[in-house]
Amino acid sequence: MPETNAAPAQKSHRLPIGLSGAALKYIAVITMLIDHFALVVVLYGFIYNGRMLLIRRHDILPSLYDLMRQIGRVAFPIFLFLLVQGFIHTRSRKKYAVRLFLFACLSELPFNLAVSRTLFSFSYQNVFWTLLAGFLMMCLLEKIQTSEMPRWAAFLASLLVVAGLCWAVTVGHTDYSYHGILSVLLLYLFRYEKWMTLLAGAVSFAWEPAAIIAFLPIALYNGEKGRAPKYFFYAFYPVHLLALVGINYVLFHHL
């Protein structure tokens, strides 16, 4: 690079306008915590209190439960959007996929305790498996797109990848199932067009209207990573589930 005698530009101390990736993650984990608190403590604890239904219809708790679960719908679209951003910007996709796999494994028992109230359950799997499947789909689609195969073959191969992973998460009963995969697909296809990303993402969650609210903070994303502990958001998922199970046990003496 040629040298220049121009004076170095002064570093700006202004904060970027909008929300960083870290800020979006904090919004996602807070709304997720509200959602899971409603499920594990409000529903399984206060409302059912074991096997007995204690709350009458006119009581405020069922309405509070419904409101908290609706607030929680905001979390998943944000996590999917950030998954696509992570795919774009990560230095090592292999390490990224390994992290998703490890935390999927680490989260399974806490998830079972919180959702199924048993240590082992194959009826419903945690959301990290859906995120991992979505990430692998993007990796495979990119390889197909950059290959030298004919367009018709690339289209067919891409279709098989998407259909195969939708089948896998459906059979595996992962959280959000094929809805999550198809949402990742749309966010991936329009990843470089902000307004199309917002529109496609909102359309992909038309089946769950409360989730569309998530695209308001996503619209404010400024492209900055932001500051946050490296593994905080990965660890938060299993840790907060265990904490909620513990709260339920202390208050009601059952899982």
C-alpha cells in the first residue's frame, strides 16, 4: 500500500446507530427466559402444582402465562437471524458447527427436565439441534452453489438438502421442527438484502404472529458484533433451564 503524508483521521467515539449483535442476543435471551419461566414455574408450578389444577378460570395466572409465552415468541426469530449472520461472518464454520453440537448435547438433559420433567425423553429435543441443522443446511447450500454442477442439478441437490433436513428435524422432534429450517432458508437466501430479509423472515413466521415482532429490533441491527462474554449466550440456555427447574423444585418440591 502506498504511503501518504495525510494526517491520520481521528477515531470517532460516537456509538453506531442501532442495535449490535450482542444487543439482539440480550433481547433474545431475556424474552426466552420469560417464556421458559412461564412454562416451568408458572404453568408446571403455580397453575398445576404437580398433578392438581389449582387455578380457576377467572384467576390472573393463566392470562399472565399466555402473555409471557407470547413475549417469548420474539426470541427464536432473533436467534435464527443471528445464526445466519454468524454463518456469514464466522472465521471457522467447522468450529461454529462443533459449538452448536456440543451445546445441543449439554442442553438435552436440562431441556428434558424443564419441558418433559424427566431426565430422558425422545419426544421433544432442544432448539440447538434445530440451529445446528439450519447451519449445516447453509454450509451445504453454499457448497452446491459454488460447485460446477449444472443449474438443474444444483437446484435438485439444494431441494434434497432442504427436504432432508426438514425430514430429520421433524422425525427428531426438535424444537420448532421444519418451521425453523424453512425460516433459516429464507433468511439465508435474502441475507444480503436487509428489507427482503425482514419481509421474508416475517412471512416465514406468519403461522406465529407474535414472533413477527422480533423483526422490529432486527430491523435496527447495525452490523456490529457488540461486546459480550464469548460463550455466555451458549451457556445461558442450559444454565437457565436448570435454574428454573431448581426454582420449581424449591417452591413445589417436584420437577
